[in-house]
Amino acid sequence: MVYLDAASAEPLHPAGRQAMLAALDDGWADPARLHNEGRKARLLLDQARDAVAALLGCRADELSFTGSGTQAAHLAVLGTVMARQSATRGPGRIVVSAVEHSSVLNAAAWVQRAGAAVTVTGVDATGRADLGELAAATARDRTVLACLQAANHEVGTLQPAQDAAQLCQRAGVPLLVDAAAVAGRLPVPAGWSLLAASAHKWGGPAGVGVLAVRKGTRWRQPLPAADSQAGRSPGFPNVPAIVGAAAALQAFQAERAGDDKLRALCDQIRTGVLATVPDAVVHGDPAAALPHIVTFSCLYVDGEALVTELDKAGFSVSSGSSCASPTQRPSHILEAMGVLTHGNVRVSLPRGTQQKEVDGFLGVLADAVTRLRDNLGAHGNDPRPEDPYVEVTA
Amino acid sequence: MTLPPIPPPTSAGAAASSPAPALTIDALGKKCPIPIIMLAERIREVSVGELVEVLADDPAAKTDLPAWCMIKSQESVSVTELPVGWSFLVRRAY
């Protein structure tokens, strides 16, 4: 099998695995206790926090580990609304881009049910956030939080998060930057007030998220109070997993040199898809994109069937389509971009992806698409404007 | 929470003011990508410049019908919400 779904989970980095295994022996005790075992766990936790804070560009006392990136995003949104709500005028307004991770959108929907106003700002056809809409929304009265990801996790488009941060600073509105897609891969955009990330996107173990709240940003614990970790993430921390996450981030970030190779392979996929699959479209902005993600859609194909077909052929990818499922909607990201949602495939390359693996993927893709189109009796080759007189034959 | 609507169709004509479609394709109850396949197969049954109406209620159709028109250089004239699903008017451009 060739694993090409790093955007869902990057395989555990060997450095992270090794550190985590060692910490299972040394860091199992309660880090809040003053005895020898507790102090050992505390030391490991503090070292991990120092390391991750330094790598992400914040102070250790600004950073908390959470149970996941999703939980970090939830805490960021709810805690900000909680701190800034007014007893007389209610919770105010929050602004989110239409292509945020579902954790941010779900948190927004949650505070909306509690009476907050939510403004959703649009994106262009590449998925890039419209800063004009963001500026207009943050200028409105009682806007208490704006949310913009550093890069889109589904199509790879980099967001103007640094410009957004300046704009928010001028408007006096705190900005949550969801950095899950960039942490460990690209520098985290400067100027955020709150930052969320997730360790399994950088080769750390699942179950470790990061929430950073910049000093001076108003934030209040939205959950029953806890005394650990500056009160941000209640409960006994998973010290071994946190240690593994820190070691993985250090190693992963140090290997950024490999990014050029991944970027070249992604470019090869972009070109190869368009050259070999009739009626395919590649999404996003290749000039301002994450190095490891390519997303495309093939007309007249059920995206989930395509994922299954590619799995049978030995390639693991994901899809933002929802053709087979009666309850699900297609990817809200593709919808917001206004691009084809069916026949969608996201390919995301883990570290160390080989040329021959990408060649192999491109080698099976066109056949898989043709097979599925044949099953549906659909033609991937109907005439284009250039050849208007070619007739379709069934 | 509602996400922002799909960008409006390129031409100004709304369903009410458009001439009657030359062909109506009923794709209600059909999952993606079947509505698109039906449109692609049958758009050549109308003359260039005439309208095809597609009725569909799969949520993906709302994005995918206009996206198909853009990819295929056909003209997405209007998208009208129905009690169930949408009516898409497409003008055969070539």
C-alpha cells in the first residue's frame, strides 16, 4: 500500500515514536504531584512545552496541550466569546471564513445557538479568503473574534493570515489562526491572538492538540475550572504523547528540506492528472500552496467510489465528495469555492514519498476513473468548445 | 449556520423572465454525479442558444451544475430554489 493521506494523519515520525516510548516509562506519573515520579513527569511536560512553544513562535506560558486540534479550536472560540461577552449586550459577533476546519465552524455554530452573531466570509475559486469581507466584518460593532486558518487543509491554498492579523489588530479584534495545516511545514503566520494546531499533522501521535493564547488576549475557561496547565485544558495530560509530539515536531521541522521534493511531486501530480484524465480539474492555487497537498475532481465520477477503487489498487487517498452518503453534504470547502464537488480526490504526501509511488498512482488513476465512468455509462470525453462538431457516442 | 451561496450565474436572467426551456431533465432523487451525467448526455438534444432545465435535489448539484457549465463553457443562466431541490437553467452555448 502507498499512503497518500498525510493531511488526515502524517505517519508517526520515528523520532516522535522513540521519545514517546521512553516517556511511557519515565512520564506516566501525575505531573501535578511533588514526589519524585511526579517531578519527572512535570519535567518532561515542561520541556515538551518549551520546545513546542519555541518552534511555533510563542512563550511557554502561552501554550497549552489539549486532547486534539479540534478541542484546541473549540476552546479558542468558546473561551474568547466567554471572556468578551457582555452581561447586557450578549455574546457579540464572531467572523469565520467559509473554508475553516469543521471544528471552527462547529464552534461558531455552537456560540450562535447561544445567541452570538456569526458572519461567514467568502473565498475565491482557489479557496483564498477575501480580506475585504473580513475587514468589513471586523469593523462591525461588537465583533469579538475573527478566525482564519493559515492554510486550507483540503485544497492546500495558503491564506493571507498575516495580513488578516494586521487588519484585526487595527480593528481591535483578536484573531484565531488555525495553524494545523502549516505547523511543522511552514512558518506560523505572525500576529495571531490565538493559535490552534494538531500533533498528528506533523508526525506526532494522535490525541495531542496545541492551544496558544497570546499574553494580553482575553480568554476565560469555558469548561468546569481546572488547575493544570494555566487552567486551559482540564484533566490529566498524556505526558508520553506530548513528549512524542514535541520530538516529532522538532524532527519534522528540521527536515523541511524535503519540502522541495514533495512540492515537485505534487506539481507532477497536477500535470499528470490533467494530461491523463479527461475532464479533470485541479483545485487551489499551486503558486501559493502547501507543499504536500493536491486536490482535483473528475467529472462524472462518484468520489467515494474512486477512493475505494484507488484503495483496491493500493493507494490511500481521501475525498471531499459525498455521492454515496444520503446524510452527508459535499465538502463545505469545495462548495464555498464553487468548484466541482463530485469525483473529488485529495492526495497529500507524507514525508519521504518516493517518485515511483507517485508514478504508480498516476499509472492507475486514469484507468480507475475510466472504469467508474463506464459503470455509470458516463462519458469523460464529451466535446469541448474546441471540437464542437464531435458527436457523443454512448 | 448557513454557508455563503454559490456565486450568482453569469447572466442576469432569472427563471421567471427566461423563455421556456426546450427540454426539462428530471434528476430529482438522483445522487451526484448522475444529474450532471444526464445533462451532459442530453444537452445536445436542444439547439444552440436554447435552454435546458435540470431539476435536482442532491445537495452536490447546487455547486456541481454551475461548475459543470464553467468547465464545459456552457452558460449557467439561473439557479432557482424549489420546495424540494433546485431548478437549474442552462443555455447550450455551442
